[in-house]
Amino acid sequence: MMSNRADQTSPAPDPDEVAHSGVVPQAAMMLRALWISPVRNILFALSGATILVIVATAYGQIRLNRWNQPFYDALSHRVFQEFLVQLGIFGLIAGALLVLNVAQIWLVQMLKLKLREGLVHDLIQNWMVPGRAFRLANAGPIGVNPDQRMHEDARHLTELSADLGVGLLQATILLATFVEVLWAISSNFVFHLAGRSVVIPGYMVWAAVLYSGSASLLSYWVGRSLINGNADRYAREADLRFSMVRVNEHIDAIAIAGGEADEARRIEIDLAAVLAATRRLVVGLTNLAWITSGYGWFTLVAPILVAAPLYFAGTISFGGLMMASGAFMQVQSSLRWFVDNFSSIADWRATLLRVASFRRAVITCDELHPVESRITVVEGEPGRIVIDNLQITSPAGCTKLAEASVTVQAGEHILIVGESGAGKTLLFRALAGLWPWGSGRVSRPKGELLLYMPRTPYLPPGTLREVLAYPMNLDEFAAGAFADALGRLGLGRLIPLLDTSGRWERDLSEDEQQALSFARTVLHAPPWIIIDEVLESLEEDTLMQVIEVLGKDLARSGIIHIGRVGAYDHLFTRVLHLIKDPSARRLIRPAAAEAAAEPAALGV
């Protein structure tokens, strides 16, 4: 891990406040993300084209509805020539609608694609801001499965948004156009009740509103639990996926320990939670089906029943009856959009909550925690690192250097030792700017590269040459430098594999992985190296090679090694001491985070 900047940040406040802020702020957050995305103009173009196609389709459906009257009148009057003419007209209208339908499908699919591209690009860019992914991973449940939120949840959200948005727009336009038709058909109808005449202007419109309104209210009342049900199911699915990925990544250790039965038990616990959440969702969907399916079947005869008084009163012909029936069907179908899509809306709402909560947690990771002070990390004079009164606060207590003020000069090799549990990794993270809680000041040399070596090296996927160059580009190094670096660490057998891609964290032993990370260090030759308990884990042969490299190849680099006293002590000119301070306060979780359903835990 390399850095030449100071990241002074802290964990997110409770992201679950998004859950209580309502659907409008959450949707607005997603729209802002898309507004600043590089695909914004393409989204505008696709949306505009989709609107034009929907309007043209609505016009075509009006023409098709008007076609009903002459066609069915020709049938009822047995006028064969007119029947043939109307069939020809139908072919033209249906052909145009077919072209529009295919165009709409293509536009909607492209809209989904670009929505996903814009949203996922925004999430990845915010997540990969230096230090944020680490802080989010230590921020409680919200940071456990970022891959699920950015991959599956983001895909599902964009696809549902496109389908529901286009469907709602289409229903709105059809409603606006066919209400006028339906109103005109039933504008002058008179009911005769008990010798009195009752005029209800546009009564078929009001009948459609009443019919669809009752269905919408019942659907909301019965299906409102689906929102939380879907959110719970997605959370449990993510837990199950994480458990299986974790087992797969550690299968060697599990097999050696004979722990398959225990891991199976853990996975089955997560599976049981998924099945329980799914069962609750099934019950909710079944209850909703009574409403949607019941109204769906009754809709087959509802238009005829509503238009029948006009037909039997002689106000309209048989063709007019079919035209009125078609118009009523379009109006009530538009009004029933909420009913027909309630389960999808609940699914969309739950997915929006998950993605919006994740995005908010990501972008608020840099806000200062309201309770704790933070360590000041600054860029100071080149050629030295200065640590003043550093105290690192964590839930386990307070860690600090026994030496209050420390200055490390360029080329100096420093060893920091501490007992087990003293917080050596916390100190490593604090010096890297990843752990901000505590007090004191760390001054890092301005404009000089710092290379950080964690206990477990990161070997990215790619060729061995790319692994050695990471995170820099290959052309920044001489072609022969890669082989020289491998040879210095006793990895000569890997030189023929420099341009071979592989999963090096699996292909190499742990000791070879550590040696490879030191070969990377030799290649980069940074002016500063900070090491977290790496030397203690090396086998004797590898350790001797590393000691030689640190003492010769990297003799001019300033080195801070955090670990224990060992066979490498002669490398270091000074020894500092890391201690626990039992009198200092611990890092306390805020009450709001304790109470939240999906808290932004402070992590360890």
C-alpha cells in the first residue's frame, strides 16, 4: 500500500437515517449521482426518445380504439366490403404499433444499461476514494457486503427504475388521452331511477376511477409489508452469499482442521434466515395476489357492464359499445398501474433503500465522528517523519508510544516493539492515515512516497510483472528491473512467469508471497517504508534474504518496522516502545448507532 497524501477521515454517521428520510430524498440522491455521471447526456437522449415513442404509441392506440366502432358495426350489419377496408386499416395501425413497440423495448433496455453504468460508476468512484473502502469495511453491517450493493442491488434498482418509470409514464399518457374519449362517450347519459332522471356527466370515467381506486387502496393495505420483507430478504441473501464466499476463500484451513461440518452448520443458519425471510415474502405476495388477480378477472367483464346501460338505452351502437369498452379498459388499466405493479414497487423501494443507504454511508465516511477527537496527519518537511504525542483510541482501549515525540530522519531504520495486544496494527493504520481516532500529530514528508507493507500482502490479479509494478504502470520501470528484483529475493524460478497471469495468492506459498512483496519494494525503491509485523512471519531463509535487501538495496530508505525484538535487530538504529494506557478512555459507540437497525458501527 502506497501513499503520499494524508487522509484525515472517520467512519460514517448512522446510514440508516436514510431509511427514515423517505423515498423522495433517497431517489433524489440517486438522481444526483446520475446527474454528475459521464452518461448523463446519453440518459437524456434515451429518455427523450422513449417519451416520443410512448406518445406516438398512445396516438396509435387512440386510432386503434376508434377503429373498433366501424369494424364492429360492419360485422353487426354484415357489410363485407367495409369489413375488408377496416381489416386493411387495422394492418396499417398494427404495423406502426409493432415498430413502435420494438423501438420502445430497445430504448428501455438501453436505458437500463446506461442507468446501471452511471450508478455503478458513481458508487465505485466514491467507494474507491483513498481510505474510504477500509473505513466502510469497519463501519458495521453497512460495510459487510459492498459487492452485493454495487453489483446485484444496483443492477436490480436500475432495471426496476426503468421498467416502472416507463410504465408509469405510459400509463399517465394513456390516461390523459383516453379519459377524454371516455368522457365524450358517456357525457350525456341519463339514469332513470324511481321516476326521476339523474344526469352523471362522464359517468364511465368516474366508474373507472372508483374501480381502480378501490383496487389501489386494497393493494396498498394488503401489500405494504412487502417493502420491509424485500429489504430483509436482500440482506439475508447477502449474508448467505458472504458466508459461502468466506468458506471458499479459506477452504484449505477448514479442510485441514476438519471443520466442514461446523461451516455447514453456519451456512445453514444463514440459509434458514433466507428461507424464513422468503416465506414471509411469499405470504405477503399470496395475500396481494387475492386482490390483483381478483380485480384482474373481474376486469374481463367490468368494461362491458359499465358500458351496457349506454348500449341498452340505444345511445351507442354495438361498435360504440366495443369502443367504449376499449376506452374504459385503457383508463382503468392506467389507473390500476399501482395495483398491477405494487409488488414491483415494493421491491424497488426495498432495493432503493439498500443502495441509497450504502451510497450515503460511502460519501459520509469522511465526516468527523461527533464524539471522538482525531489524529492530525499533515504533510511536513521533506526528509523526515515526526510523531508528536500520538494516542490511538479504539474500543479495546488506548495505544500510544512511550516516547512522546519522535523524529525519524531519511535513511534511518526504526523498530517499534510492543507486547501482544498492544495495538501494533492500529499504529500501522494510524501512520497510514486509515485510523483517525485519537489525538496527537503525524507529520509525513511532503512530496515523498511512503510504501506501507501490511502483514498480509495484496497481490492483484494479472501478470507477475503487473503484480510487481502495482499500483504503478509497467512503463515506469526498466524491463530488466523485474527479473533483478525477483532474483534478489530468491524468486528466480518465477522469472520465466513474469508475463503469465494467475491467482498468485493461491499459486504461491505464504513465504513466497511475502518475498514477492519485498521484491516489489526493491523495484519501487521508495524513500520511506512502514512495515507491520512482516519480518516475524518469515521463514529463516527468506528472512536472511530480506535482511540483506533492507541493509543493502534499501539502505537509504527510511524504515519503520512495527513488531517484536528478533534476529533482525542489528538493522535498526533505534527501538521505540508501544504501550497500552489503561487510564485513557476507550472509543465509545454513539447511542444513535447502537439503536439503529443497520448501524454505522465504529469497527475495530
